[in-house]
Amino acid sequence: VFEREYTGPVFGDGVPLVDAEGERIREDRLKNGEQITVFPELRPGIERAPTLLVRFPESDYGGDTEMAFTAGGYAAYSKICTHAGCMVANRKGDTWECPCHYGKFDPKSGASVVGGPAPRSLPQLPITVSSDGYLVATGDFEAPVGAGGG
Ligand code: FES
């Protein structure tokens, strides 16, 4: 169920994730351990919902990860820090770090907070692989995106 009105294309089973060039994300786009910033087209102005898409072996996930929201080893989380809204951009090993006040998040455990001042995890975006082999969102983020709202 999409919380916001979406009028763009729907490919069978979901709303496409696209990269910064607007290209859809094929299921083989990332290798294990890689990540990319994507934009789910379910929001007016995709730039308002930058999303970190990461891929690990499925067995690497645990903790707070909502496994029903993952697909093919992919998990997707809001890139907007829940502390003060900076873009979570840095990757230190298997931890994401926010450059503003060094909030740290664990993408293998639901992007839960593992350091710094952020008050809550990065909201997870439910995704799946469409019947034609692309990553799509099946709904909106599980929690409010960005600072506050926690
Ligand atoms: Fe990310 Fe402060 S805005 S830690």
C-alpha cells in the first residue's frame, strides 16, 4: 500500500528503483558487498527519497532486518540520516557512516544504529525482483524518512 499518490509506471509487481541516470536496476547490477544510491519512483520528485541499495549474501542479514523486505540478497534503506537529515554516504567496512556527526548504521541488521547520535534506524524500503528481472519497491518506507518523526 503506497502512502503517497504515485502516477508513474508500475511494472507488474512494483514501482521501479532507478539510478541517478534514471536507469532501472537489473537484478544482477550489484555483486555481494556492493551498494548504489537509487531512487524509488513512488514519490513525487524522486530526489526526495534517495535510497541506499546494498547486496549481501542472504545469510549475512539478521538482527533488525525485515527479511520480507529483501530480495535476492538486496536490501534498501533511506539514505537520509535520522539525526539531522544529512546524506549517509560513507561506507566503513560493513557499516554506513553519516558524515555530519558520525552516526553509524548496520545495513546487515536493518540499518540499525550502531554508533553516534541518530535516534533510530534508517527506514527500510520493501523491495522485490519484478517478473522481468528488475528491482522494484512494493510499498513505501516502513517508517518516516529523515530527521524527526521517530
Ligand atoms: Fe547524521 Fe547527525 S545528521 S549523524
